[in-house]
Amino acid sequence: MIGEQLPLSVQLPDAASFDNFHAGPNAQALAALRELGEGDGSTTLIHGPRGCGKTHLLQATSRDALSRRARAAYLPLGSFAAEDPAVLHGFETMDLVCVDDVDAPLQDRNWAQALLRLLDAVKSHGGRCLLSAALPPDRLAIARLPDLRTRLCAAASFPLRALDDDAHAAMLKSRAQRLGLELPYETIHWMLTHLPRDTASLLTALARIDRAALAARRRPTLPFVQQVLAGG
């Protein structure tokens, strides 16, 4: 993977792709990121609450670019905010840099300056940046660095909305079918009623169900799912 010599860039999980992202109300953002992975656009920022799919989309965009032999990197700033901002050095000439949780360290002036340098350097080399944050750029808490806020506000910005119950039900059914599972309606309804209603939690539960069903050679009936998820 591009970036092996750069410790901040992490290995992408196999599950992160455009094809297995259930867009729901976020079809416009998905379409824009597909174009970004193909080499169109400059700086793009997606924002929304936890669990709406930001990380999945950044990883999927990076994976898509790598499949086209572009030099791409995925940088999870939320995991590295306590590090020296110098860890961003080396990514300036990438074709695509996907920076997750960009708002995590921005109240630190050193980090804010490092991010500004990265954005400007990537653009000057003809590359693209994809950023994620919890809030839109004009509401982000940033150290006193007007140039950075200007860059972020000038980015193409797309809000992500959390899926509602109907969209989550469709997502669970579709993802289960990809895994070779047939989730009965009552099982899906129980999951949406008794589990946290964010996409990441539901997909984690589905992965547990899949592993247990394969091991036990059982269908994911409601009693079986309740037993599996009650196991902690």
C-alpha cells in the first residue's frame, strides 16, 4: 500500500468500499466522492454526526483511488491528535489525501498550521484532499488561523445525515444478503428496537451474527440472534 514508509497512514479494512455503503439520504455525497476518487475536484469536506458513515466513505475513496494506481493515503487524525504535527510531513505530493476527524486537533495552533501547509502543498502538486468533521467548516473550532478557516470554507462541503429506521432496515437486509444470510423481518425489527441505532453498531452486531451463524450452521432466527447478542 502506498504510504508504507509513512506511519500515520493506516491499512484500509477490506469492508470499506463504495459498493457496500448504503447511501440512503446521502446519495449526493456518495456521487461526489466517486468523482473525487476518479481524479476530479480539489478539496472536499464531508460532515455529520458520529455513525453516519464518514470514516467508511473516506476509506472507500482512498481504496478507490489506490485501485486506479493513484498515490493515496488515509489519515485518522482522531487517533494521532496527541502526536507531533510533523507526522503529516511526507504526504504533500500524494494524489489524494483523506483526512478523517480533521476537527480533532484544530484548536492546537501547531496542528492547524500543519494542516494548512498540507492542504496548500497537496493542491500545489495537483492533488486532492478529502476531509471529514463533525460540523460544517464555518462552525468548526479552529485555532486563530484565518487562512485555514478560509481554505475549509472554500472546500466543496457535503452534509451526511444518519439513516432512519427504514434505511437501516434496508441496509441490514442488503448487507446480510451479501453475507449469504436471510434476516427475517422480525429479526431486523428487534435489532432496530433493542440495539443502538447507529450504522456502525448495527453492522458490528450483524458481523457477530454472521460469525455465529456460520459456526453453528444456523439460520439467524430471532431467538438465535437474541442469544448471540446477549453474549456480550
